[in-house]
Amino acid sequence: MGIGVSVFLLAVGAILAFAVHTTVSGLDIAVIGYILMVCGLIGLGLAIYAMDRGRRGTVVRDETIIRDRGIPRDRDIY
């Protein structure tokens, strides 16, 4: 779950918890909104942790040094 999905869950959860005043038999809309907000917060935390963890990678350089020996030339013949 990425940051976008987490923010979407937070927004939908907040709308259901604070703005919707509809009653459904056997279902509390506000509780569903709170559950969605908690899921969004957990997902946001995990997404930020995963992004931060990826930046802490170790950099390994593989450098091969080749010394310049020059070009062997034939002797000049006069």
C-alpha cells in the first residue's frame, strides 16, 4: 500500500466518521470510518518506513585500476 492509497483511506475514513450521519441497520458508519483511518495511518507509516529504509543502502564501488604502461613502439631505424 503506497502513500496515495493511505491518504485516500484516511480521507474516506474521516468523511465517514465525521460527515456522514446516515444510519444503516446493524452497521455503524462512524466506526467503519475510524477503522479506515487507523488502516490509513498504519499504511502511511509503513510506506514512509519502506521509503526511508531504501535510502539507507550501502554503496559498494567496484573500481578496477589499470595502470598506463604506454604503447610499445618499434625502434626507429635510421
